[in-house]
Amino acid sequence: MRAWIFAAAIAAIAAPAAASDKTDIEALVTAYNKDFAAGSCAPQASIIDEFGKHAWQGATACADWLADFNADSKANGITDAVVTIGKPAQLMVNGDRAYAVYAARYIFKKKDKPVQEKGVWTFAFEKSSGGWKITAWTWSLLSSH
């Protein structure tokens, strides 16, 4: 009986932390989607995307990806780019690690013609004393029209 009470007490204590972690992760993804701030990324970050080099890794991965994204957009006449996401389709927190999957829509103009991409944006996270950071993300294109 004592073991059961102890386990229930631990579960009750852990549940709010998990909810808070999930809220913090959702806020991090929302903020990152707004400005792609490199400060959201862990030093060992890794990115996979459909354009250019396709892979970026290391301490400057997020900043390097953004620079390459901007250069690719300019070279291809891409303007008015917006990525929309909703609630995560999946969000799992395992201690100081987490994983999230978002259905996403990338809307932009390419040489003044509207384009929409449906994709999946998948993230991995790590929590340290500074809070949650993105350790990896990948964009998977599902369709484009």
C-alpha cells in the first residue's frame, strides 16, 4: 500500500511538470517559427530541409540554415513566406528530452505566383538549466501546388 501511495504522489508531482514542459515546448516552436532565432537552438543542432545543402549541423546550424534559406528565397524569387502550424500532432517529453511533430503549411509567392506546400515539421529538444532548446528539426514536404 505504501508503494502505491508513494507512486501516486510521485505521479501527481510529475504531471504538472510535464504539462509545463509541453507548454514551454509549444511556445518555443511558436517563437522559432516567428523569427527563426538561432538562440532557440542547442549548440549541437541539426537541420534537414528540402533546399540547398539539405543538411546543417553544429553550433551555427540554425543561423547558417536561415542565411541559406534567405539566399535561396532571393535567388528563386520567393516572397511573402509564411509557415503556419497548429497544435502538435505528437508531443512527447521524456525527462530532459522531447519530440514534437507538427502538420505545417508553407505559403509563399514564387515570382509573384502563389504556392502552398503541405509538410511535416518534426523537432527534437533538450532541456538544460537555460530551458528547452531545439537539438534537431526536419521539414518533410508532402505536397506542393
